[in-house]
Amino acid sequence: MSYVPLRQLAGELRLSAGENLFVTSDVKQLLYGLIEQGDETDLNILIDGMIECLGPGGTLVFPTFNWAFCKGTAYDHYKTPCKTGSLGKIALSRGDFRRTKHPIYSFAVWGKGAEELCAIENKSSFGADSPFTYFMNHHFQNLFIDKDLQHSFVFVHYVEENNGPVPYRYLKDFTAPYTDENGVTSERTYSMNVRELSMNVENRIYPYEPDFLKAGVMEVFQVNGIEYKIIDLKGAYPIIAEDVLHNRSRKLCSYIGQEDEA
């Protein structure tokens, strides 16, 4: 297959007008390829291409997660940096994206769903009132750019929490100063379903891939030698929930005592 230049890349990602898209990415190899080809390297071009493909009826979301709040570090809606990749950092620097409110699991959002997503006031990172429920109810697709599911498919933790409690995680509160979008600072408490460290919990997640493919809720393809995956989150939910509820989360993770449970 011939090389696809950056300005045409979004058109090769199987996106549809009016679609809602959550993008998880590692763009290092993509950038290396652009440099090797003497192509443009401004990733705003890719973001603009995605926006053009989705159109005014779509929503585009990038993760802008930062876990410093869990250590008591003050959070600032505009100043706390994204720790989950270049595309999220770029999105936060643009005037056409807005950031959701949670200080640990925030998102940069463009498009039709921005107002609703940025109004969400969830305490728990993966709770039923979190943006992940909005993703479910509005049929978001999760696009992975050169990322394996084991280290990046955070949606599984939403399914986990909402079909729990599970024995290997517990809900933990974190409190620190929080400066909101209006510049008002107060002490706030947010929570996250964290691993029980004594149980040596390790994510797997990749065993879901054959199930997703069989159910037709995941596509895998390559462009310029880079692997892309697209997962229909609503379609993936029951597959993950079945594992959590009836299989002791064996495909999601491993933990001490998993095989000893009655």
C-alpha cells in the first residue's frame, strides 16, 4: 500500500460523519514515520482531519489524565498538564476544545457533546455518573493509535466498578486543592477504584480481543505500518461485564486468590 500523508490520514481511519470518538494514542512511531517521509509533523493536522470527518454532529474526545491529585497535589483546570499523550496536550492548547471537570480522569472535548460532558460533576473516576456512562449511552467508538489494550483500555475499569464490588479493588478518596474553570479554589474530594496492593493485581485485558472480534465490536487495521484498533464501547460492555460477574475477571486481570474463590 502506498504511503498516506498526514493530511489524508484521518480519511483512512474509518470515521463517519456524526460519530462520537474517543482517541487513545501513542504517536511516537507515527511521528518517526512522518519524519522519515519528509512529511509535515504538526499533529493539529490530524486533529483537524478527524474533526472534518466527524462533522458538526460528532464529538471528539482525548484523554487528559493526570494522577498528581492522588498525591495531594493541587489541581488547576487550565494549568494541570495532560499526562496521557501528545494529542491530549495539543487539544488542551487549542481554543476549540474544552476540558471536563474531574481532576484525575479529565478529557479534552470538541463537538456536539462538549456542553454535556463538561457539565458532569462526578466524584468517582469510573462511577455511573462519570463521562464513561455518556460514552456508553451515546455509542462512542474508542480509536487506539499504536496502543495495546493492556495498558490503555481504561473503559474496562468503568465496567469493573459498575459491576462490582470486586475483591481486588476498593474505592479510595483523595483530597487536595482544586481550582475550577472560573479560577475559584477550594478543597475537594474525588475517588478512584484502586488496586488492593496486597493482592498483586496485574491487568491483562488483551484476552478480550478474540471475543471483541468474534462479536464484531472491534476492527484492527494498519496505515503506514501503524496498527489501529476501533472498539464499539457499548458493544464491548457486556463482554467485559460477563467476565467480571461470572468469570472472576480472569480476562481483565490476575490477582492473588483469584483461583481459590468459591
